Amino acid sequence: MDELKPCPFCSAAAVLKRNKVVCTNNGCGVEAWMLRAEDSIRVWNTRPREDAGVVDDAMVERALKALIQEEIEQFGYASTPYNGARIACMKTALVAALGKSNG
């Protein structure tokens, strides 16, 4: 079985629980869940390419607004407020997914 890379968002260790990879930092809460453990590990260990696009503040704001709108359409409410902490989390997620930040 493949070794798990650290969490892409907070760099904490990760553990495999059945078929789900979970970040050990309780404050982070990131996980990768697939039907098979092998697939969860593959998804968890996937990292952005070095030549991926740059994340800027406008991209973060568009992504966060789209996420909130999707939550409202799906569930009737947004799970957390649109605030500085959520914006920072979204930027971290986008940088991890796409590559680089412009600051």
C-alpha cells in the first residue's frame, strides 16, 4: 500500500480509516473518501502540477461565491458564513489544487 503524503492544506500527518484518508489535525477536517481504500490513497496523494495556474484574490472570491451559491441551492443555506476565515481556507484549497499564489 502507498505511503500517505501529509495533508495538502495544513501539512499534518494523514491516516487511513477503512476506505477514507483523514487529516490528523482535528481543526483541518480534510478527508478523501472513495469506495476503495486504494482509490482514496491515490486521490489523497495527488498534488498539483508545478506549472499550474496562479491563484489570485478574484479567483478565490469567485470560487467561494460559487460554493456558497451551490450550498444554498442544494441545502437551502450556506454551511458557514462568508467571512475572512472562509476566504483564507478557500484560497489555501485553491492554491493546493491549482499551484501558485500571487500573494
